Amino acid sequence: MPVKLQWVDENFSEDGFRVYRDTVTIDPNSPPAALATLGANVTEYIDTTAAAGTTYYYRISTYLGSVELFSDEITVNTAVTNGDIIGGPLDNFFWKMDQISGSTITDELGKNNGTIVGGATQTTFGTTGYALQLNGTSQYVAIQNMLRLSTENITELSAGLWFKTNQPAQDQVLISFDRSEFYRLEIGGDAGGNVGGYTQRRIGVGYRTDLGQTDFGGTHNLEDLDDNWDGWHLAVFTFDNGLMTLYIDGWIDNQLDEGSTIGSNSANRAGFVGVGSESATPGGGTTGPDYYMNGLITKVFDCNRVLSQEEIVAMYNQGPEL
């Protein structure tokens, strides 16, 4: 399980840094062998050898010749599973995009794989990142085997993903089980259209409750996000017995309390990632609206429970990489 370590370089004349790890507290006077030795001015290291279900202790040192200074110790518990969610398991699907074979995306949970439609391709980024590249015109992913039923009456739901769009002014669907029957998470569209003279869209969720269909948008357009609309962003929504909360990059962007359940009373719906769904057939069927995602997506998930803000902040802090 990868563990990402970051620090501030406060000494600009060092020879380099060393990373130390142990399963017991680390004494700077007698440390274990260094896990890694890095060059000067480095401020990040990803430990790719950490085992799941283990408590590790880490220290970073900076050295100049024979002089070595150690950081404070941090503790990391790698018992986090099912997509780095800290409060409990996911239960529908979670795609890290690191296991793609042909047109099949392997679900980390072993439940609902994805079928790539239109030839979208896997790409790498950063040090350990994997993503799916979508072209904005014809490519999307159909969720296999999963069908939301008109009889569900969902009281708790969370869904989200990391995305990096090439076209912030274009309406784009991120995840859809049909806005008018269950939900559609999107950039722009009916729920997140641009407002206030902006040329770029907001994140929004169109969804159906027991009171009817609702379009709910965030308060910030993409160009508001640190002037970095073309960077990676985490979009997550949670529905908690009527309370819809939209999170962007770990913070609450907007909330609305309406109805008590999500779900259709008349139709079943299959799910698509990267385009709208009007399908009642798992793994395929009718798309709509055809607001295709243009850019990269990774760490896509859906679960029938409410993620806490602490969990979502932890997801954001871990970033889009593995």
C-alpha cells in the first residue's frame, strides 16, 4: 500500500534527505537502515513497500556531510482499505485505473468492473498515478453488473472521483445513474451551469428524491479553484437522509436539505462514467445527455453510506495518485 510523505525543505545547503521507517518508534541516536536516500531539495517520497494492516513509524532526516538532523516522528496505520476510505468499506465499485486489461477496468472491490466504450486509454501521471483518458466526444465507461432499482429508496449515498478536465467551459458528465431517476454528478450541465458571467462551469448534482427531481450546483466555478482549473480536483457528494453535501477538494462547496430518499419510483437505471445514462441494462444501453467527459479521471467510487468530511479530506490529502 503506497504511503506518501511530504515535508518542507528549510535548509537549502543540504546534501540530501533520508527516509527512515520501522514498526517501532525510531530513536534518532540509533536509527534503522534508511529506507531511501534522496537528493537535495526533495520534499516528497512515496513508500511503495508498506504492507497493509501495519502501523509504521517514519522520520525524515536531512544531512550535510556527516551531520544529520531528524524530523519529528509520524505514525501511519495502513489498515486503510477499499480505496483509502478511513471510516468503513465502500460497497459498490472503486476504480483506481491501475488495472485495465483491454476494455475492462478492474474494480478494487471485486464487484463491479467497468467496460470501456469508444477506445478510451489508460495513462500514467506523477510517480504512481494511473488514469483513464477520455476524449470528450465518444468515450465513456459502463458499470458492469450494477443496476439501481426503483424499489431501493436510498437513504445514504456517496460518490465521487478525481478529475482533470481539458475543457472547463464544456458540459461534462462525471458519474450518472440518470439525473431524473437517481443521480448525475457533472461539470456544468443542468445542475452546474456557469453563472455570474463566468465562462467555466461549476460542479453539480442532479438527483431525484421522494419529493421530485432537483438540480443542485456548487458555489464555485472551476476558475475559482486556485486559478488552476486545469489541475487535478476531487469532486464528491454525500446524501444523508435528505441532506445533500457537495465537496470540492475536501471542503464543503454547498449543501441542500430536501426530501429523505434518493431513487426513482418508476424505473431501474444502470450507471455510466463519463456520459449521461438513460439505460436500464447493466453494462450498456442508452446514453444521455451526451455530455462526454474531456480529460482524465481516476479513483472513481460509489457507495451506499455517507462518507464523513474527515474521510473526504483524507482522500484529498492523499491525492489522485496511488
